[in-house]
Amino acid sequence: MLGMLLARRRWNALWRDALLVSSKDLRIEFRSRVTTTQVAPYAVLVLVLFGFAFDQDQNLLTKAAAGLFWVAVLLSSLLAVQRSYAIEATDGARDSLRLSGLDPAGIFLGKTLAVVAELLILEVLLGFGVVVLFGIQLHDPALLVVTCLAASVGLAAAGILYGMIAAGLRVRETLLPLLILPVVAPVLLGATQAWMAALGTAGGGTDGWRWLSLLVSFTVIYIAAGSLAFSILVEES
Amino acid sequence: MNPKADTQPADAAGGGVSVSPVSPGVGGAYEPEVSPTVPPAPAWPGGTSDRVTRILGVSTLVTAALTAWLGLVVTPPDKVQGQLVRLIYVHPAVATMCYAGFGLCALASLAYLWPRTRSRRWDRLAAASGEVGVVFCVLTLVTGSIWGRPTWGVWWTWDPRLTITALLCAVFIGYLALRRTGGDPDALAKRSAIVAVVCVLLVPVDHEATTWWASLHQTSTLFRANPLIHGEQLYTMLLSFVAFGLGFAWLVLHRYRVEVLEDRYSEEGFDAAISERRAEGGVLTAANRASDGVAL
Amino acid sequence: MEPVIRFRSAVAFAGRFPVLAGVDLDVAPGDVMLLRGANGAGKTSILRAAAGLLRVVSGEARVLGSDLAVDQRAVRRKVGLLGHASGLYDDLSVSDNLKFALRSSGVSPTRASYALDTLGLVGRLEATPVRSLSAGQRRRVALAVLLARDPDLWLLDEPHAGLDADHRDLLDGLVKSAASRGKTVVIASHEADRAEPLAGHIATVAGGVVVEVAPGPARRDAGDAASTAEVERVVA
């Protein structure tokens, strides 16, 4: 009984810390507008470049739209994660975060939530982009939206975990993509297949919801691993 | 002030502040465990080899030579695959050693992260087996590709096993890059251990993803027809596992010992650095005292 | 009484460089300890180790009853560090920074207005993003965070740097007031004329060790009413 009460307390404190950190990160983003003025244009630019690379072949672009969309999201998520750590690196903010005694798992969840929010906004924008640029039609909006949610949480959780691992290293900018890109390959595969099913561009036999279950298991693994790993990573000096 | 005094009685009037000055040039309370002038005797004089590694190395060479002889000369070519079948004496064993390396790396990392079993040993083992695993992983991809060219007609195919091996290879190359970043060895060990454990946790997800994906494109029907092996072929293949297994152990052991030597080297460096740091204080203190005239 | 800080042969590294090479130091509750010494002597590292930010790899390090070798996190909420870096977010306003710092250390944000008032950060300054503040103003914001948190152990690294004369006086008052309320203060400074009058004890740091500890001018005896009254005046 007492144990349950304590666990509940810790749980509440964890989410309180997470919301505190995510609202702080989002407030900084809102003030500095780096995501809207730099990351979003970058993501749309990537889509336009795909149009150049595919030589205006509308059939090919429509067929590849799901994959191109998720490659663009993946590349932007790298920037979002780097930005998320850049704001902690200024003027000893990382030390003050450690000194504050916030629950490390709360810091992890909070930073992840903030990146998820940014990614979802980017995905809406990129969604318009693929509809306009690549001429696709939406068949199953529910699957599209749920896929975006699951994939964004997975990408953000993995990114924030590896971002923390690379944080403070001299080579973090080059190391981070090397660490993140191979491990998020299943997210790219799963989200692309689910989207192809939802856009009706997949060949027969692709079950989008089955791919979604794969995305969910990836996400669960990273949320659990990140929450545990952060207490180790925040404490190392 | 008595320069030999290590401690002085507590200053009772001053709110219980006890004073324990460390006199310049007199050692003080900190005594390096290993004196910088007397390095500890290395366990393996003249490098990282001793009797165990020599026996391992010689038996690796002998079994490898025997495998080569059996595989290239004694065993017959396959009815379907012809001479190509001889890769079966290399590729499966190499791939197994690659997975053994990554598995060992993850287990050692887990043992390092577990507070009760935390020890530098596990970190060294993880570093050694991860690195050897990457070597075998590259060999796996190369031999798989060589096998694939005549069988499938292409150097690369998105076969699930090949894809997942390539992904693991990329992940562990990232792991090795992280290991090279230096800094505080304990912090680095923790970071690396987390990377190794998490990416092995992901193997089932990767496996599912690549398998479903491949099944959509029917590459699995292209999958190589496994030749029937029997008799001397079977023995030769088993011998190849022994040869590569011994080679794996040999490399890991050497690599582990290199880590031990590096640790020892930096520990010696630490003790010397501490002595130097304290000496630097001694000089400055004398100067300060002369200029400020502070008396205790 | 158990000392608030107790270091015995404490060794700590920054990378491969031993910043602390066997520090012995005791700081009693309610004391104001001044750490003095040349640049790179190890003053900042002592403060960081006491805050649980720099790991002590050998020797003993206890702060506020917690063994830092076992748990560095235990002391964090009871310790306040005013460092070279302000620990503020450039894009947030002064009051947002203060509120985040207080909420994250579990202190009620209602204390924010008192701290802002005391440090003269009211009106236009309150809503200004920290990036457009001067170095001295940033320092005052960091000081406001410390004052609002009012931790048991104050660790001040060159606190006078960048402050104007009025705010230096204010800082001195805050330090005295904290000590009179039973808080422990450790100041690292090489501005001897400024910091020494505050000090109950003066520790000389050199080469990563504490070379000697001497009593300082502000050594407090029981019932030091005069200084408390003076403090109240300065703070008000």
C-alpha cells in the first residue's frame, strides 16, 4: 500500500518534471523560432530536391512519396535533436539542469515530448508538401495520423537518447547521425510501408496496421531504454 | 608552521573547522597507490602474448590450414553450385563469429551497466569483442556478396539476413566511433555500454522489419538453395567453425590485453599527473606566502 | 556538529588532468569559507565537487551528510552554485528563467518576485530575454535564482565579477544574511579586498590541494547581533 503510494508519487513527479522540461523547450522554440524558420524550410527543400532528383517523373514520385516523406522527416529529426541539445549547451544550462535535481527520466521524456511536438508540426507541413508536389491522394487518414504519432515518438525518443550519448563530445555533430541513422532504419521501413498502405501506393498484400505494430514496439523499446539510460547518462560527470 | 604536520587539532573556537594543511612537497594525506617511478610488472612481458595466446594462435593456424586443405582439395564441388559451394567453409563460420562478437559485446555491456557486476573488465571485453565483431561482420558481408554474385546475379540483394547484418555493421561502426572519442573512461564506458545493449535489444525489431519487407518483394524465393552437405563436407564445415572460433578467441584475448595495458598506462599517468599537480601547488604556495605574509 | 563539507584526500579529474589532487577541507555549518589561490589552483573544482557536478574518484567527499561517492544527486537540491556560467537559457525572459529554475528544483515560484525585487530586476528587465542582458545583469539573475532557492549550502564562484559597486554591496549583504540564517557559504575568489571581510575562514588553494586554512576577519561567535542587523538593513 505504502509502496504503491510512493510509486504513484514518483510517477506524478516524473510527469511533472517531463511537462516542465518540455514546456521549457517548446517555449524556447517558440521564442527563437529556429524550428519554424530553419528546420521547416529545410524539410520542404528536401522534398523539392527529390523532385529534381526524380526528374519530374510524376508516376515515380507518387509511388515513392511515402518513402521520400519519411526520409525528409528523418533528416529533419536529426536537426531537431541537435537543436534540442544546443539549447542546453549554452552558458552552463546543462549543469543547472543537473543541479536542479529533476528526475533524469523526466528530462528524457520532456525533451522527447518537445521534439515529438516539433516533428508533428513538420509532418503536417511535409504532408501538404507531398500532396501538392507529388500529387498523392489520402486513402486512410486514420492510419496516416496514427503512423505519424508512433513514428514521431520513436524517432524523438531514439534521437534524444543518442543525442545525450553524444552530448558534450567534440565530435557530436558528426557522430550523432552515425549513431541514429542505422538504428532508426526499422522506423523508416515501417512508417514508409504503413504510409504506402494508407496512400494506396503499396502493392497488394501490405497490411499497414501490421507495420504500425512494429513502429509501436520500436517506440516502446526506446522509451523504456531512454528512461533507464538517462539516469546513468545525466549522472556521469 | 611545522612542515611535517599532517593534521592539526580541530579549531574548536571557529565553529568546529578542523585544519589539515598539506605541506608543500611532503606527500600529505594522499598517497598514490602505485608510485609513478615503479610501474607494476606487466603480466605479459613484451606485449600481449603469453602461453595461452600462443597455443590459441598456433591451433588457429593449424585448423585453418586443415580447413583450407579439406575445403579446397579434399571435398568435391557441389552438383548445383559447383566450386562456389566451398564458401560454405568460410561464410557461415565468419557470420557466426560476427554475431558471437556482437552478442558478447552486448552481454559484457549489460554486465558493466549492472551496478553489482560493474567492473572495468566487462568494459574491456565489450570493447574487444565489439571490435573483433565488426571485423567479422565486414568479412560476412564481403563473403556473402561474393557468394551472391553468381547465385543471384547481383552483388547485393535486400535479403533479410544480409540487410540486418549490414544494419548491425553500421550500428557497431558507430559504436566503435563512440569508443574512440576519449574523455573520462567511466563515462565513455557507460555511454558505449548503453549503445551496445540498446542496439542488440533492437535486433528482433530489425529482424521482423527486414523479413516482412523482403517477403513483400519475394526475395525470399530467390534465397540461395542450401546445398545438401554430408560426410567430409560436414566435417570440413564443422572444422571451419573450430578454426574461426579459435581465431575469434585469439583476437579478442589480444585486444582485451591491449585494453588492459592502455588502462594501466593511463593509471600510471594519473598518479604522475597528481604528483605533478601537487608539486605545482608547492611552488605557488611558497610564492604566495612570501608575498602575502599569511601566518596560520 | 558534523561539517557541511568534509573532503579527505579528494581527487577529481577533468579528462586526464587532476584538478583536485587530494583535497582536505572541512566547512562548518553557518561558516563563510573563502577559497583563494591563483587561476587554475582548483577553487572552482572544489565548488563543483561540492555541488556533486564533479565526481570525486578517490578519497572521501561528504556534503550535507551525503556521501558523494554513493549518490551525487542527493545533495543537488540542497546546494546552490553561482558559477562562471549563469546556467540561464538565452531565449527565455528573466522571469521565465527564474520560474523554470525554481519549479525544476521544487521551490514554489512565489518566491521569484521577492528575489527579483531584491536584485532590482523588476519592470522592463523582467520580460527581457536573457540574451540581451549585460554580463552583470545575467549574474544578478543567477543570483536571484540562488536567493529564491535559498539552499542550505551556497557555492559562489567569483561572485563579485562583473557586478557594479551597489550590487557588490548587496551581494555581501546577502552572504552575511545567509550565514546569519545558518546557511553555509563557500566563496571562491581572488579579489581579496572584497571577499576577505566576509570570510569566517580562509583556505588557500594551490596545485589542486588546500594548502592551509586560517581564521578570517568575519569569524562569527555565538549571537553576532550587530552583523545580522546590518544585513537586514542592506537587504531591505
